[in-house]
Amino acid sequence: MGDENQVIEIEKIGSAYDVVIIGAGPAGMFAAYELAAGKLKILVIDMGRDIDKRFCPMKTQSYCMHCTPCEIMCGVGGCGTFSDGTLNLRPDIGGDLAALTGDQTEAWELVDRVDKVFLKFGAPQGALLTEGPEIEELKRRAASVGARFIEIKQRHIGSDNAPAVIGRFKQDLVDKGVDFMIETEVQDLLVEGGACKGVTLSGGRVIRARYVLLSPGRRGCNWVSEMIENHDLEARYGGIDIGVRVEVPAIIMDPVTKINRDPKFHIQSRRYDDFVRTFCTNRRGFVVKEEYEDFIATNGHSMANTESENTNFAFLVHIELTEPMENTTKYARSIAKLATTIGGGKPVLQRMGDLRRGRRSTKERLAKNLIVNTLKDVTPGDISMALPHRIVMDIIEGLETLNEIIPGVASDSTLLYAPEVKFYAMHLKVDRQMETSIKNLFAAGDGAGLSRDIVNAAATGIMAAEGIMKKAKEDLKKADDTKKQIVKALMVEKPLTD
């Protein structure tokens, strides 16, 4: 592991910055935190707004204002800032740190380091534990119906408290000399002679740097794909998750969420044997809409100080594609675009009972429904018109299985919002130091396909920072050796000749 007190000095010849970090989400922020320990000139660039200026108009309006870029998806803190703020303190949830580090112990140490930083900046001290008779009972009930409950130590910050935590985090970086360039879009990477030498901003401005960290977050998946194609970066297609955002009365989920705030249930569907899972549970929370470039999606968040009468969670089907069609991102985007078209630019909302009966939900049926939807900017409709049949069947079967563990989850009045899509981008090929196939270009976080949640994204940011510092030391030593060789050669006397 890296020495936090290590000081690195890099000779700046023709470089505006030592390190440019693309993205101010968990990966970028934690990388900057580690790099700030050395005497490095660091710049963090993000297309969104600063943490104290991020505000979704839907908090006061009942409809989406189509902000560009989306206030929920972009800005300092990343999209995780407004999606509940739950830290899943395991290296194998939201990614696979052990596969990246090559060592299980080191993977757990990274999770602990991430947790300590969040605590330093004001995350609540109490964490939900993973042991006890209630946890054992949940595991037993899940196993009895062929499902699996994943016990996770969790820390809940809350969407309302997260901005303050992120604000203190960012101020600490600024105090240490880290520069931020907010509301600025990176257009391209500056690659010369097989090495990354900086970035090009929208408008053509070039910022040079010795090292660049590619960590644009989930919102940057499509842009990362463009960089892969334009610069021949080595990468592979990863899986995707497509499904719905489920909303039920909080009283239905309370017996489980009081034990584990963000419970993870894994299910194999009977008909197709597909992997279905719960994700991002928001106890007494709110469903929100996400704006992408050419489609919409749903998400959820919960706050520490404001509650609704409902609980929501994502219910996702995992999809892997093989030849000849391997582009999972393009496939997921096509589904999301179709759902957006059917919803008239809004998420499609349907009652579980209507989906079972093969009929669309209407405003009249929703008005009589026992559950009142927390997201108002929706279109009542038929999810089976938007999602592939196989995914719809997986969702119905999976919720009916989950209903045996949590009675009431699959009742006729349960609300389903579509689409819920989790893009994991193309998985960039990186070495142990998180360096890509292009020299001096490092990668971390969700947008690079290397993580799928806050903690794992932050951990990959730490790994990338350590990789950059190691590379900086090696480059500095090479430069010193070269200088010594030049000096030595100049000091050698030339032989006398007649």
C-alpha cells in the first residue's frame, strides 16, 4: 500500500499540470486526495456544477426541466451524491477489487481506507452490521426459495447530508492546492507518440499534463467508448443491468430495511435461468429521473431528514452478449431509447397487477391505487411494450420469488418504473497500477467499467493515484539517470590526436 506521507517532486518542463483528473466523482476525488500528499500540481475537471450549486429543479417542480448537463448525474461528488449515499463496505459488491489488486486482504484494506475518509469528512459513525439472528433469518428465508441474501456492512450518509460531506471533502482538496475546473467538458484526449500528454476541452483549448486519469463516472460511459474507438484503447464489453425501479409501501420493506438498509437479494429466474438482483434500496425514499443525452432512466434516493411513505429499489436483470453482437452498451441504449419513446420523454409507470394481466396502467387506475407514486413526471403505460419479453418475464418471476421472502412486494398495487438501466461502460484493460494500454493514461471508476458503486469507484481512484505516484518516481529516476549520463559524458576528455 502507498505511503500517505510520501513526497514526490516532478520537474515541470512544458507541463501545465502533473496530473489531470477527468471527473469529480468518487474515483476522481479519492485519487486527488491521495495525490495531494505529494508535491503534484493537480487539476480536476468536471462537466457539472460545484457541490454547493447542484440542485435538481424537480425538488420544487413536478416535472423535469431537462437541465444540461443533468444536475443529478453530473457535478462535484458524482451521481452517487443524490442516490441515497449508502456505502456498501465490501470489495465484491459494486465491483471486484480483489481481481484488480490480486489480493483479497488488500481489497478489504482499500474498503477500510475509503470508509475512513468518508468518516473524516462527516459520514455518520454508526454502521449497519452483518451479524445477528435477524441476518441469519433473512439468509434462511432467501435460501428456502432458491434465492440468496448478501450480508453487507453499510454506512448511510443520506442524499440530504451527502452534499455537506462532499463539500468538506472538496474544500480539503482545495486547501491542499488541488485545482478544480467546473462546468467544463473534456472533448478529447491528447495522445502523442503512444502516450497521453493532456486533454482537449470543448472549444479547442489544450491542457497538457504528464499523467491523465480517466474517471468520468457513469454519465461518461458513451464518451469513454468514443475514446476507446478514437485512440485504439484496449477494452472489452462488459455486462449490463436492465430492469425497473420498484416502489412499495415502506411498511412492507421495513422489517428488512431495519435490519439492512440496502438489502441485496440475488435470484436466478426459473424460465431463463437469468441473474436478477435488488439494488440501491431507498428506505422511505423517492424515485427520481435521470437525464442522458438521448434517453431517460430512473433511479432513487433517500434522505436522512426527509421521508416518504414508500420504499423503492432497483430490480435488475443482468445481460451478457456474445458474438456477433457484443456491444452491450449499444443494446441497453436502444432499449432505453424505446422506453423513452413510449413514455413520451418520461419514465413509463405501471402497476404490478396491470403488468401481470397484460394491460397498460392508466391515470384512472393509478388514482385509485393504494400506493401514491413519488415521481410525478411519468407516463402511465405498459412496460412490456418497452422492455424485451425475456426481461419482463424475469422481472415478474423474480418479484414473485422476492414476495415469498418479503410478503407484499409483488402485490397488484406495487409500482414499476421503466427503464432502470445501469451502464458499466466498456471495461478498460488496465494493469495493477491502473494504467491503460496508452502510456501515462490511467483509469478508475464506473465510467471506465472498473466499478459499479461509490466505495469501489473510490477504491479504484486510490489505486490509480498510487499507480501514478509509482510511475512518477520511476520517470523521475530515469530522468536523473539520463542527466547523470550526460554530465558524465561531457566530463570525459577527448583523446589527443596529431
